[in-house]
Amino acid sequence: MVRVLYFASARDLTEKEYDDVDIAKTFKGSNTVPLTTLLDYIERLYVGKKIFQSALFAVNDEYRDRTSDVDVKNSDEVVVIPPVSGG
């Protein structure tokens, strides 16, 4: 399974620390899917919550933007990092 971890406002909006997504089961036998496909699926789980608005992402500790041409597979970790403000 891919573990999708939520921080800050993303955690507040989902009311969860993470979601586990079984790639093969969720995407009909595929071993990998593009990051954008996984994120689209997660957004459908939380319709209207805008959990990815202005967020950054990390896949296995490497920062990616939403349009990155990277595939994810079971055993990967995706981290959702909302914008941080401070003073």
C-alpha cells in the first residue's frame, strides 16, 4: 500500500493522519500509477475540502510538485505538506 501522510491543515480537513491506498486493488491491477492519478483519487475521497490547495508533496523523501512525472507504487510514502506561515 501507498501511505499518504497528512500534516497541518490537510490533517484537519481529512480528520486523519494518513490514508493507505492499495494501488493494485484501487487501480485495477496496476503496479504503479502517476502521482497525479493518486492525488486525484484522494481528492475524490474528500470532495470539496481542497486538501491539496497550494500544497507541496514528497514521495519517498523527495519533494515533488503535483504535476511531477513520477509513478508511485505499493510501499511508497507520499507526504502532503500544506503551506506554512509564520512570523
